[in-house]
Amino acid sequence: MALSGVGIADAQEGNWASAMTNLTRALEFARPHHAERLFSYYLGVILQLQGRRLEALPYLEDAVVSSGLRPERIFASAFP
């Protein structure tokens, strides 16, 4: 989970490459525990914010987000 927090912070600062690296690593660590779908959401959003919509689509289709997490708030600052 620490990697995801760093990745989200990177995304909020517009450091897309670092965000992708940290969230991709978080996704890899989450897979054995069947917890990768939240990280898929974050990766999809970051790709979408970069204008890479076709690359984002598989991640967003795979994503499952709990309503209690409200991840849209995390990325609100990334939108102009």
C-alpha cells in the first residue's frame, strides 16, 4: 500500500512516470492477494490524465472501486 500512496502523491504533483512506476509495482504486489483492482483504477486514471485513453481503457474496465474510498477526490487536484 505504501507504493500506491507514493504513486498517488506523484500523480497529484504531475510526475506521471514515477506515478506509473510506483502504481505498477503496487499492482504487482497486490496480485497474489487478489487486491489489484483498485490499483488498476489509479493506473487507468493516470493514463487518462496523460491523454492515453486507449491504454487506460483495460485498466478502467478491470477496476473495482469501493464507494467508501471515493478515489475521485484523490485526483481532483490533477484536473485543471
